[in-house]
Amino acid sequence: MISGYASLSGTREFISKFDLSYRQAPMFYTSPIAIGTHLGEMNEIDSALYRQGIEYGVRNGLNFIDTAINYRGMRSERDVGYVLKSLVNRGIINRDEVIISTKGGIIPGDVEAKLVPKEYLRQILLKGNVINESDLNIVDTHRHVLTPTYYQFAIDKSKHHLNVKTIDIYYVHNPEISMMTLGSEKFYNQLWTLFSLFEEQVQSGRIKYYGFATWFGLTNEPEEKGYISLEEVVNVAKNVAGNDNHFKFIQFPLNQQMDASITKRNQKVNGEWLPVLRAAKNLGLLSTTSAPFNLGKLIDKTKDIKSILLEVTQHNEILSTMVGMKKIEHIKDNIQTFKRDF
């Protein structure tokens, strides 16, 4: 597996090679958009497109790749890992130049093993004593867990898929599902145990930072089911590991149809109600956003992709926007949007 992790010096060196705009965080420099790997079929056709697209994107200035263990039946993580290993082995990039984020918490399937999520749960997770039936938090067809043993298992799986010794950012994926089932008291209590595991994973070099990747959990109203208080989560992290804790990132959707993160004052920080984006900044967190085209719905309404991307990425508090893209022509157009004028 590939040693190392994204560093400030490595990512700065990478960014300096391209005439793209960039964003800076205390731990690294990043392209304003990241390569998202959520959508697509679980087949070799789309995997080939992703592998070609990821390589093209990285070779042309995009140094942030976002994925999840459950995306496309684990194929997305494997596709990212294939490209990363190839680029590093050929000397095209160094590991410290690229940022890799992935996620866990939603019960995945494994298309290579021909296991849909329900069967993966039964045959691998339950029979393998990774989790117990009582650990499952189920809302409709969604199955979620906060159990530390699952995340230890999932982090190891993701590292293997990605061919890396260290994952830069590891997110709890859609934690609002567990919140809806557990309620706030049990949810925050379970976070304490989970964050203790994550801090151990940081100390052992398996991950660098961790956070939450949400859909509606951070943007719901406080009285709605699934609402998560960012201040409460940060307090849990501080109780576990003090001010030097590694809970540093959040992810949430932001687009023309889903703008609550910048308009809705639903997060209370030091007694003041703020939108998620401002609340995160005040709490010392870094924000990444997802779904700039609202899962393709906005593309159907307009062909002005450039304007959509510029509107979503205009906020300086956003570190990078995850953009689902696998076709080289789309990646080329998106990169062109962020070319710097000299």
C-alpha cells in the first residue's frame, strides 16, 4: 500500500504546477472542486470511465478525490485506488500531493462478491461478528451504524480498496439516519465511543482527520427528526480528545435548490443562531459541499454548468465542492471554469 498522506508542502507543490484557482486550509491546499464518485452503474463500463476521468483530472490540476465504501457496490473506492496506485508507481504524482476522502456508516454491498447490502450485512457483518443486529439503526430502506467495530472494519476495507496506508479524511456517512432512530441523548453518547476509536485510528496512522458527511442532518430545523447540533458534536470531540481533536471536516449539499446551509439559521454556536457554513467556521471546522447539480436535476433545467459551479463555489468558507464527474470532456470543461486569469 502507498505510504504517506496529503501534506501542506506536497499539495502546495502540486497546485503550483497548474493555472487553477485554489483554496488553502491549515493542513493542505486543494483545488476548488473535487472529483466525486457517487453516481454511475456498478459495471466495468463506468469503472473504465471513472479510471480514465480520475487520471485526467489529477494530471490536470484536481488534487481532491471523494468517495465512499458503499458507492457503486465498492467499485468507486476500487477505481480510485487503481488510479492512485498507477499514478504513484509511474512517478506522475506523490502521495502527499493528493487528498483522499471516503465515508462509512451506511451498510454497503460488494458487487465483486455479488453481495447486495442486505446479504453483505448478513454474510459478512453479522456472521463475521463485526456488528450485532441490535447495532443497526434502520429508517425505511436505510441501514446505518455507529458501532466502533464496524468502522474499524470499514476503514481497513477502504484502505485496502484505495491502496493507501492513511486516509486523509474519513467521514461518518449520513449520521442523521442513526440520529432519527436513537434520539439525541443516545446518539451523542454513542459518538463519544466512536470518536474515541477515530482518535485511536489517527494515532495509529490509519486516518488523518474525521468528520460528518450529511444530507439533511445539519440543515434540518432543530425540532425535526434527524437534526444534528454541530456544537454538540464538537463538544463530544473535545471531551474525547481536547482542543487537539481531529474532528475537522463536515460535508453537506449546496446547490440552487438546496441552499439551507447558507440561508437557514438553524445551528446555535455560543448562543447565536447561524447557518451551517458560518457555524462551522466559528467552530474551527472546514466545510466541503456535495451535490452542486442536485443529483443531475439542475442539469436537466439548464446547460449553463459553469454558472452553477461558480455560484456554488463563490463562498470562501467552502474548502472544495464535490462534483460527480467521470467523462473526460466534462472534467475538462469543469477545470476550464476555474482557470486563473493572469
